[in-house]
Amino acid sequence: MLESLFSSSYVTFALALLVIGLATKVWSVLQQRKRDEATRRQRQLLEQRQRFEQLERQRKKIEDEKKKKKATGGPPLTIVFGTQTGTAEEFAVTLGNEAEAAGFTPNVVDMEDYELDQLSEENMLIIVCATYGEGEPPDNAKEFYEWLMDEEREHEDALNSVNYTVFGLGNRTYEHYNVMGRRMDRRLKQLGANQVYARGEGDDDSSLEEDFAIWKKDLWSALFPVFNMTAKAITVVERRHLRMVQHSKPPATLVEHWRLTTGPSQNPSALAFPSSASASASASSSSSASSSLGAADIGTELKGVSGVYDHRRPFLSKITAVRELHKGGDRSCLHIEMELPPKCSSLTYQPGDHVAIFPENDPLLVERVIARLNTDPQMIIELVPAEGSSSKTHIGPCSVFRALTSYCDLATPPRRAVLGSLARLASNPDEAERLRRLGDGTDKQGTADYHKWVTGPSRTLVEILEEMSSVVIAVDHFIELAPRLAPRYYSISSSLREHPNSVHATCVRVVYETETGRHHNGVCSTWFGKHEVGFRVPLYIRHSDFKMPSDPSVPILMIGPGTGLAPFRGFLQERRHQPKQKRGDAILFFGCRHPDQDFIYREELDEHLADGSLTQLVTAFSREHQHKVYVQHQMKLWADPIYKILQEGHVYICGDGRSMSKAVHRQLVEILIEKGGYTDESAEAYLSEMENKARFQLDVWQ
């Protein structure tokens, strides 16, 4: 009995010792892990601090060099740019290089970074600004434009010591061609500034680079006498604006792909690892740490979003629904729903606004570039401003694969200036001469060849490099020269009143065959088509003037064939939540190829007809019968109700701006002539008056 009891007590004691030993071991391991984690975090913070201190020292050195140069150099000259896609910035940098060669001390500044109070102190100001959409300033130019146009700033001599000139970028297929450049020019004159060189305008639809080359040809010779400078021939030495830093090992943080387009984050802890959706080459370069930004982070972000989300700081949304809208044929159109956080003012929208999406390049195209450059896709790099450069671009740290995937637009034909740079890197004299002529905006034959060989067949930069085999270019130089991958804009196809905490986009898949028989895919539509529910999408909301009447009783006419239906889907959802007794008539003209193939949102439109949020639906199908029928043809049959809305209501057009919108506009003129007795001239004037009163609005694209 005692022996049994002793044995049992011994076992219990032994087990207790074992448990205590194991607990001690576990506690020791956990404590060691905590110490290791603390050490790792300290090391990360130290690396971050050292890197940012290094960048700060470099920035200070550059600023000191600028100040020294300004004190000893030629007359100061400021070039500010407003850009939506990066082209105006490229032109501004070109002018900066030429200004330096001419003997000036240039400073190239993003309008968003410009100190507005300094404007009255400028000696010489050059404005390079694009016009976005229907006469709106680019995102980075909004504050500059609003400040300049402020009615309180009405002193006629406020800028009388400022010399200036303006170059505007626009597209003649849009009604408000180059309106930003024209308005800024006019406003500077009103405020007393002295225009020392005529305003220039470039047409992105046909001859933008040639227009720019012709405009700046005599710029410097015109400025020399203004500043008592001796005239001289200008020889521009091409200079690099970015310097590559290669990391021998992955740093503590790598940059998420949507930050590559926006410069360095103000908050080092906001930098994240590449998304798990990266191609294998990029994913492997970030090791297992790519999972550090997962669902938990998104959930936390959605619960309490603070700050402003815009083109510099997009919101990392999540796709919640994707469905194919076409039911037949050889084309594709996707309906995509993306999550928005509650109670975040910068991510609210109204029907008619746009959602901007930051896409990625096709991995196969990226691999093609990597093969041509003969570079390591997993190499971790960082591109920072070169010494003496006014550039504020900062890319990385990230893998080469990530930079090519998210920063460079690999599917867009390069500008002519890029080809001129490639000419200096070609060892074959024939290839060098051909590239030189293709890149010379003043060479008429070169211009014809450029449109025939580059823009006509949509030849990309990598395709050009594949044909020009003697060109040797480093990956960092390629990244600097390649067009910037800009966000893509979609008319929002939803209403927050019907879909709170969600934004919808309607995206047609862009696939086409070039004149040379090569196939090209749209960057964003191809990217969307490869992802499903749960994929993260960087986005922000861009507000538009394309808005419903504030009074719901005002009748509306909506004309939107194809994906031009998108904003009107939001309009109708909004109307559904308005009091029925207060709703005016709503007529929709919709067109597509065939009712059984690409009649998008058909069932929803039937529901809107049933509940009265849509009064009348008129359709036009261009491939249903032998004779093609478009929306403008159907408008002839509905001239009476259209004329009534022209007199009392609002008219909206959305879709193709190259032909459809012009044909619809012409049909509205014909209806005014037929039903109202207008002349052609007075009908056009009436539509212009409607537009000035926001009763006639367009949301069109090329």
C-alpha cells in the first residue's frame, strides 16, 4: 500500500517537474523570440532611419548646390507643370535642360509642390499644363488653378514684375481644347504679368511633340534680350535625373506597387511589401514577407480610415464582385465592385464621378523587357534624384520586376524624345541615325516615319529595342525613359445610396490588332480580367462636373451606347431613392451591337422601367439587321420629347468622343432646327448656352 502510494507520488512529482521544465523552456523560447523580434524591429527602424537620413543629406546637398548655382549662375527661371499622364512633366524637364544650356538657372516644379505665395516674386515663369476631360485641371494642378483664378485676387498689378509664357497640352477631339493653358494665360495677363513669348498649344490627337518642338524652337532666342543675355547657340547635353542605388540584400521594407507612382511616403511605416499578386519573379524577391500585408491590415484600414486618399495616396481596396456582362460574341465587358471604407470623406462620390485605378503590366510583357535588357528581375533597386537634378521622383526600394510591372507603361508607344535618347546608345550607325530622325520633332520626314512606324502600329518601347539590337541600355535608364504608368479612369456605375461602402466600374476588354498584325491588350482591362474576388486594387475618387440636376423634378435625357451607360446606371440607382412624386421624366438612349450579346445591364434597366426611375428606354442595335442603326438614328424618331427636354431639362452624353458624341451633337442641332425653327448657328449657340449653365454635359473619351 505504502509502496503504491510512494510510486504514485513519485510519478506525480516527476510529471510536475516535467511540466515545470517544459513551461520554463517555452517561456524561455517565447522570451527569446520577443528579444529577437525587438532586435529585428530595432534593426528595421535603424535601417529606415539611416536610409532616410541619407536621402535627407542628399536632398540638402542638392538644395545647397541649387542655392550656390542660383547665386553664381544665370537669371532664375521657374517651370511649373500640371500633368495627368506625365507628358507635361516630360516637357517641363526638357525645357529645364534647355534653360540650363542657355545660361539660365532653372527650377522645375510640380504645381502641387509649388509655393503659391512665391508667384509674385518670379523673374521668369513658364507654365506647362494639360487639360483633363471636359475642361478640368489635372489632379496635381487643382490647387494652383483655383488659387490663380480666385476672384479675390483681382489686383491688376499683382504680378507686374513677372515675365511668363505658357504651353498647353490638349486634344482637339474634345470640345474644351487646351482650355487650361488659355485660361491661365488670360488670368496672368489680368494680374499684370508680362507675356514675353507667345502661348503654345499641343494637340495630343495628332501632333503633340511636333507642336511642342515648333513652339520652343525660338523660345530662348526670344528670352535672351529680355534678360540682357548674349545670344548663343544652345547645345543640350542629355543628363540623367535619377540615380540607382542597388541593395545587396532586401531592406527592412519594400514599396507596394501603387507607391511607385507617387514618390516617397511621408510615413516610413506605411511602406509595404509587394502584393501577393505579383508574378513569381517579384514575389520571390520579397521572400515570405509579402504576406505581411494581408486581410487583417485591410480590415483594420476599413474600420477606421483617416487622412485623404488621392492620386498620391490611393486607397487599397478589395474586389468584392466580378461578373461578365456580355452573353455572346467575341468581346468581353466586366462589371467590377470594389469595397470602400465607411465614413471616409475623400472616398465618397456622386453618380457621374470617376474612379481612378492603378493597374499593372502583363507579367509576360515584363519578362520580355527583362530578357531584352538582360537584367536580374529579383535585384532590389532604389531610384533617387541624381545630384543637381530638380526631380522629386523616388522609386523603391523594390525588385526590378516590381518597378517594371508598376511604374513603367510598357504598352504605350514612346515619345519621340525617348527615341532621340536611344539613338545615343546605339552602336550601329544606321540604327543610331534612324532613331535620331525618328526622335527629331523638327524633321518632317522623321515625323512621317514616326507616325508610320511607331504610333500607327502602336509599337512599344520593348518592340523598338528588339528591332534596334545595337542599343545597350541599363535597367535604371530604361525605367527613367519609359512612359509612366498612369492611373486609368472609369465612370462610376453605381450610387452610394444603393450600394453604400462600394464603388462599381464597367470595364470593356481592350484587345486589338495593329496595322502590322501584332496583337495588343489594354493594360487595365487585361489586368482586371486576371483577378477575382479578394484581389486588392489601389484606387481613388476623382470628382467630376457630370452631375444630375439638384432638383429631381427636372427631366433628363441620357445618351450612352456601350459602356457609356456606366454613369447612367448610377443616375438611375440614385433616382430610385428619390420620392416618386417629385421625379421628372428620364429618357435613356442605349446602343450596342446585338440585343442577345452585348446589351449590358438589360435586366436592371427593365427593373428601372418597372419602378418608374426610368421613364423611357430607346435602343439601337448596329449588328441586329443588315442596316446599321445607331443612337443618333433613333433620336430622329424621338424628336418631340427630345426637343421638350432641350427646352426644360438636362442633356447628358457619355461614351466615344471621336465619332459618337459628335454625331449625337449634330442630331441635337438638327432637332433644334426642325422643331424650334433655329438656324444652324443659333442652335449651336443654344447648346453652348446650355453647357455654360450645366444643362448640357459630356463625359467622353477617345
